[in-house]
Amino acid sequence: MRNINLFAKVKQVAILINHLGASTEAATYQLQTIRKMCTCPLDAVPKVDIDPEGVFKYILLKVYGNEKNNEEPSVTVVRGYKRCNYHSDIYDEVQAKLLPLDCEPLGGGRISHDPENKKIHIYGYSQGYGKADHEVAAKLVKDAYPGYTITISDEGY
């Protein structure tokens, strides 16, 4: 799925460049070269980005860095926003923000964030991406919100 997403991105931009006067092959080559040269380190990607309060959908994502020594480094992140009606909306937004890095959804759910009581509850699932590993999400969130009580549940939607 990841390779298809990256190919689709490159192809879309190549088509756009083609409309501007360059060949699709040249545009694809230029994009691939730019992606390889871009230095967007994985450690600069925040592990958790969720809304400061409320109940909202979230997704767990794996973000991939540039290949080095035949290894592709990756990091797992949590993203959740009230403004996104669907888990796929979160994915689309995050994917666009992380370019040129590539990412893939690992599942989703919901988060209830209560800053007044310093509590975050992670639960539910995504109909499109399946249930995220809430334990992984909880660990990442706990690291980002050390003074909070973090709970998880497989119940609810």
C-alpha cells in the first residue's frame, strides 16, 4: 500500500508538471531526485499531535524516512483532530504535511482528551483502517503528556 501511495503522489505531480510543459518521465525523475535529496529527519516529526481537548478520531501511523544502507528507518506517530470527520481525512492531512516522507495508516480509534482532569482515554476503531494498537498509542501519548492518566479500551466506537 505504501509504495502505491508514493507512486500515486509522484504520478500526480508529474502529470501537473507535464501540463506545465515538461515530460512526465522528466518530471517523475526530478521528483524522485528531490525526494532523495530532501533531508526531513524522522526525529523532527512529532510523535503525538492531537487536539487539546474534546472527543475526536485518531489514527496510528508509521512514517518512513529515506533509505540508508538498504534499511528504511521508520517511526510510529499518533494524530487526532476534531476537524476531521473521518479517519481518512486525518490520513490525507498528515500525508500532505509530511511530504516528502511517506506514511501508512496502522489503524484508528477515538480519543477523549480532558485537560482539566488531565485524562486521556483511547478506545474504539476505524471502519476504514481497523483498530489501532491502543497500547502503542497510549505509550506515545503518555510520553507526550507525562502528567496525565492514560486509559485504553477496546469497547465503544
